[in-house]
Amino acid sequence: MIDNDTIAAIATANGVGSIAIIRLSGDDALSIVKKLTHKSSFTNRYATLCNVYNEADELIDESIVIYFKGPHSFTAEDVVEIQCHGGYIVAQSILKASLAAGARLAEPGEFSKRAFFNGRIDLSEAEAIAQLIEAKSEDAAKILAAQMKGSLKEFIEKVRDDIIHILAYSEVTIDYAEEDLPQDLVAQIEAKLRELYKLLQKTLQASKSREGLMQGFRVAIVGKPNVGKSSLLNALLNYNRAIVSDIAGTTRDTIEEQVKIGSHLIRIVDTAGIREADDEIERIGIERSLEAIEQSDIVVALFDASREADEEDKEIVKLLESHAADKEKIIIKNKIDLESRFHLDGLEFDLELNSKDDVSALIEKLKAIMDAKNLSDEIMLISQRQIQAVEETMKNIKEAFDPLESQELEIFSFHLNEAVKSMASITRPFENDEMLDKMFGSFCLGK
């Protein structure tokens, strides 16, 4: 639960900028700001230009103050925002003066936590706010903006209400134990439950396949030594990030960089050349390369057109089959400016290019794969907590079929009650304070 303290924090990121914002929330927010500004009143939702002073009555800055009277504010409490000139010293000085005047420093996520407990938002909306701040693509920002407006909440409530509606038939029949459910009603309930199960399964699968939209897609570049992986990375970044040489094993560890392709911010991992290595450091680098492949969303595999296929190339193909079977893959024949000598039965190429010259075809291919992840209109689960709740709901729906068939209605009702609890936990699980503290504690300070 929350206390009645007035909390304060800097709501903008550290660093030099034109504006920084200090946010206060609580019963004493307005009185504290009156002390800091020497003003006797503020008009609700109006911006007021005024001086801000510290506890020694020394001028800190000329700032804009906006007062939001509760419950019509983000936290549903009295909220005041002080917009000062950006920079570490000014914002910290105003925060320090606010604390000296009676506020306490907010914990990470405490503003959002108060909004939740005061009924201003539910957990799905709170998670959308937190993830919107760190959105890695424009598509992700659109999905999260819709969830902030309650799209996921509406979906959850609809599924929950459908389960409760089915549960009502069972509960009534339990109250009149001498009556069995009519067989046509059993068939209707079973059909409805199967429909709900398929809907949740579809939502779950769509959410897992689109995780890269939220976290940022990870792209691993793999191949044997000297096929042009580092040159490809440099070309995608448009600067020389990786060392390029003809010496096998030059890249001895994974190299990670971020780049924007289309509307997506992606993380590209240049892996060490994969081969049998006697050198201990190189061997560790290769192990990390395998981990990078398993953690990636898209695998770009390079083969050297200027060299004949050998056992190392065959090992790369086996690696793709064993470690990247369920991932998006782009198979590339590289160095096509040289005489072509490469051939490997059964290996088909998606692209042919010269990584030192033009990689636009690869950029377009990556963009098409990532854009395709957001073509569907399914509701998306945006956190592991939400995914686990839906999985638990599906588990209980599945376990309810057998007792429904045998009309063991107490057991049937138990599973449906558990399913309702699991779905409700996505939006408002009041019973688990520890989980709430952990979730809101991951938010940034001032949010």
C-alpha cells in the first residue's frame, strides 16, 4: 500500500538540456511549492512563471510551475511540476529545496504506483508507460500508446467476463446438486471454452513472435573466419567499428552495436568466426557466438563466394539447423565481385552481395522481416509477467475439460476460478504486494 507522504523526484533524464522537470505528488505538494516560489496561490492547470528559492531564500532559477489538483492528475493526488532550465545543478538544487521543505525523495516507479493504487491506471497501462519510455521501434510505440488507453485492459476484461459467465452455470448447478447440466449446455460450454483457449493461444503466439518489437530485434552475423562478417557490420553501421584483416580469428569475441533500420532500432552482433579452435581465448569467443545465435531474432549467415565450400561451411549449415531452426534466417553469398567458386548441395541463398560495396539489399530484407512482425491486429502481451498469466489461464482452461465432461462441477469450477484470477492478475492483482513492489521498482526514478 501507499503512504500519505508528499514525494518528489526529477522526472527528466540526467544531462544538459533546455528543460528539466521536478515533479511533486501528495497532500503537501502545493504548499511546498508555495514556500519555494513565495507565491500565495496557483491556478489549476495553468502555467505560472515564477522564481524558485532554496531554504536559505537564495534564488535558484526562474521556472514554470504547473499545478494539477487531484484527483484530476496522473497520480490522482495533488501534483505540481516545476519546469526549470536543464542541467544537473539547477534541477538537483530545486529537488533539494523541495526535500528541505517537507517532501521526501520518491522511490523508482512510485508515481506510477500511486496512480495504480488510486485507481488512475491498471497494471497493463502502467507496464505500457514504462515500456513506452524505452520503445525500440515506432510500431512498438503505437502498440504501447494504445495499451496506455486501455486496449489490453478491454481484451482482458472481455475474456474474464466470458469465463465468469460460463462459471455461473456451474455454480448454479452446484447449488442444486440433484440437477445435472443438460448435455446440450455441456456442449455449448465446451465449445465456448475451446474458443477462448484458441483466442488466448493465438494472442500468446503472436506476442512471442513479436517480442523484438518491444525489446529491439537482435541480429547475429555468423560464418566461418574471413567470410566478411566484420566488413558487413561496418557497412551496416556506416563506419569502421570492427577490425578487418585477412588473418583468420581476428574477431575473437562478439561485437554489439545498435543501428536504426526503417522504424526499428536493432542490435547487431558480429560473432567470432566459428571453427575448431585450439586457442583458449578464441574458443571462448566462439562459445559466446553460439549464445548470440540462440538469443537472436534474426540470423544472417555469410558464405564466401570466392572460396570452395569446405567442412567449416558445412558446420555453419549444421549450426543453423541446430541453433537457429526456429529463427528468421538470411543466407548470403558474399564477395560476389570475385570469381565464384562456392557450391554446397542443398544450400539456397536469399541474397548475393559484396559487403564492402553495397548492403542495401540486406537492409531492405531486414526491414521487411521486422515490418512483417506487426502486420497482425492481435492484442499483444508486452511483458513476461503478462505472458505467464495467460499461460496459467490456458493451463486451467485445459484442465477444466475433463471434469466438465464427467460433470465433476466442483473441480470444473475450481479451474475456472483459477483462470479468472490469472487473467485478472494482468490488470489488478491486489493480493501480491511483493510482486507489485518488484514491478514498480524497475521503473525509472520520477515515473
